[in-house]
Amino acid sequence: MPGMDGYTVCRQLKSDPQTASIPVIFVTGNDSDKAEEMGLTLGAIDYITKPIRPVIVRSRVAVHMQLKQQRDKLQFMAMHDQLTGLFNRYFLVENAEVRLAHFRRHKTPFCVVLLDIDEFKSINDNYGHDVGDEVLVAAAKMLNDNTRKEDIVARLGGEELVILMECPLKLALNKVERLRARIEALMPAGIRVTASFGVVEATVDCDELNTLLKLADECVYHSKSTGRNQVISVSQLEEHRMQAKEKGN
């Protein structure tokens, strides 16, 4: 390669997150220990010196490809929920912390959306857990198919799902309202399913994931207690509470 040797290529591949996981095998005429050490130190998984034996090279490549596939599978399982295929709670927390750190530095809009499938226990009790799982899978697929690539959709636990959105509250509410309507239209297993949503935007005074999730959970609770199948933000929650207080007086 003009202007580049194998070490430079390997170094560049390993320094880029998009290509860092690509297995690199050196095939070279340089059989010195120092050269091999350099290649392996840079991140290569193997170092093959010439003259090569094609059968051996093919076998070693096949082994490394199999190991790569196994690592990818394990990595996927570590970050994703087994039932829905959504990101799991561990990945959610890790990713949210990175995004919140970015929010603190640059004040980019950031919203947390929490949704809970309405009357999910009744679905399990009346139709069985297999149907309940089908409902969750259908809702998860719909969310994945109808959110941006940069949005993070995760299963928090049970029938609770979370979406991380880097956008202002008003835009998030519009997007979530469309998601609410799509869930209502799903009809998985012929069952009408709805969900209650809570949406909260990070602020200078509220920039911790646990706090944001707690506020979103309060919004979800209010949605459920006032009819379900609604999208409620913190500001709407406070407004409703003020109205209830005034009526009480």
C-alpha cells in the first residue's frame, strides 16, 4: 500500500470505534520477533509469516472468524433483553450517563420517555404469559421501527420500556404521541393494547438518570390514574395537580 504499511493500517483500524472490532491478521515476510510483537501489540489477532501454507491459513482464519462471531453474540446478549431484543437496563444506564454528560457540557436537549403497557397483568391472567410476551415483542418492534437510529429504546423491566431522545420536550411529546397511537393500533394476538407514557426533559437542576426516571414514573402513574393511554409530561402533571388543588379548595 503506497504510503502505508500494515502497522499503520492496523493502528488506524483499532483507533476508530467503527472498525476497532474487525479482526486483523498480519501476513508478512518479516519473521522477526520484534515485528511480530509490534503487530500483536497494535491489536492484531494473529501474525503469519511467509512462505504461507494455504490450508493452514484458511484454518486459522476460520477459527478467528468463529471466535469473532461468538464474541459478537456474547456482546449482544450482554447488552440486549432476551425477549424483546431491545437494549437492556445495563446498556440503558451506561448510555444515559454518556448522554447526560454531553448534556451537562453542551446543554443539548435530552428527554427520557417511560412507558408502561396498560393492564398488562390482566393480559397475562386472561390470555396467558405467552400472549403477554407477544404483546411486549410487538410493542418493542414498533418502537424500534418508528424511532430514530440515534434514539435508544430499552426494556427497563417487566412491561416498562424506556426511550432516550436527544430533542426538546415539545418535539419529544409530538413523537411520543404518534408512538402511543401506533401501539393502540397494533392489535397483537387480536387484543387491543394501550400504553401510558411519561416524558421528562433534563434541566440544569435535574440531570441524573434516576431522578429523571422517577419523574417520568410519576407521570406514568398519573396517566394510569386518570384514564390510561395518555402521554403526560412533568409540566402537565404539575398543571393537573394545581387544578386538583384548586378544586379541593
